Amino acid sequence: EPMPSTADIRRLSPDEAAERYPGMRFDEAVIAHAGGRAFADRTVAALARRVAELGGEVRYGCQARVRAVGDQQVEVDLGDEVVVAGTVVVTAGAWVLDVLAGTGATDGLPPLVVTQEQVLHFEPLDPTVAWPSFIHHTDPLRYGLFTPGEGLKVGGHHEGPATTGDARTFDLDEVRVEAVRSY
């Protein structure tokens, strides 16, 4: 669908926002806009199908390393195979610095800091109320979105301890869990 136009973006008073989004409390004005929801698994599957249709290849779970080869190509070392390509899309998340080390691809970018965040899912008290996705610019920043089958996902942004993709755990930090619950 097309992006929302400026006509779809509205400033709501706290009372207007509370009326529009029952179950939420607003202490100040809200910027609201019409939007949509993408289902991540379906989206990734559709993108992978399209890549294959265009002659590309999608690999999951690879411990890849990327090396520049001249100005127009890269080598992707997959451990048991090396692939040479003109274009590579790297979606390595917390491992991106390891995958791209030595390529210069991250030169000039702000430093990447991987943090271990605490994300919780809450069951809505009233399942008939549609929860909006939200970003609350508070300290710490809070965000939330409804995840079908899981409930309302709420978390913080860049508040957890620095870590790496390999060192990250999924252990709950009770202090941060309580901070999210309290929010």
C-alpha cells in the first residue's frame, strides 16, 4: 500500500487519543497516522520467493564472511563454499560487524552497539480493542505493537547492556522486566 499522506497524519490531544485508542493513557499530545501491519514471517517468505524468481539465492543460518573483490564484486565465504557476486544483501543483525569486517562497508557509519533488550508480550484486557503500534519518546524510549497470537509486544530501545550476537542470552533481567511491566 502507499505511504500515508500528510492528510492521514493528525495531532491529537490526550483526550482525543484516549478516545481513539481505548486502554491507553496519554499525558501529552499524540501524533497519529494511518498505517498498516506487516507479518514478518510472511514478508520474509515473499521476499525470498521474489529473490529466487529473479535468479538470486537466499541462505539462512550461514556463518558467512564478506570480502571485497575489486570495485565491482564481493566474495561471500560460507565456510564450505565461496560465492562471487556483484550485489550482496547482508541481514546479519547482531553479527553484521563480524560478517562485514575488513570490507569498509561500515566506514563512516555511526558505531553499531548491540544491546540485549527486554521485550515482553501482554494479553490485552479487551481482545476486541485494536491496539496501535506506538513509539513513546520517553526516557527510556518505549515501543509496542500487537503481534497476532502473542499479544501486545512492549519493549525498550537501547537500554540493555552491550553484548554481541554470540554472547547474547535470552535470560530475563527482572529489574528491566519490572520496568516494562510498570510502564
